[in-house]
Amino acid sequence: MTPDPATLTFEAAFRQLEAVVARLEAGGLGLEEALALYEEGMQLLRACIAKIEAAELRLLRLQDLEGKAPL
């Protein structure tokens, strides 16, 4: 069973996403297998986007704190 993409690190989720894309691009899959891979890829993509957005928010908060820090 594949781990929940939300529990993976960004790097692990991205590597798995790359593997899914490579398998889809290689072709030769049946319809059901291709659809399952596509679904898995979309879950991995959403997990990657969520991790990037969380990192961006952390950076914005740090920048905001730096702007308000006493000199």
C-alpha cells in the first residue's frame, strides 16, 4: 500500500510524482491502471503544492517578524 502523500516529505512526494509521470508517459498501460496512476499523481501533486504553500507561508511570517524586530 502506498503511504498517504500528505505524510511524505516534499522531496519524497516529488520523486514519486516523477515516477508516476514517467510510467504514464511510457504508455502501454491499461485504462484502469492509467487512471489509478493519474489519480495517485494528482494526490502527490496536491501534497507537493500544499508543502510549497506551507513553506511560502513560513517565509512570509519570518519576513514579517524581521520587519517588526527592534533594531
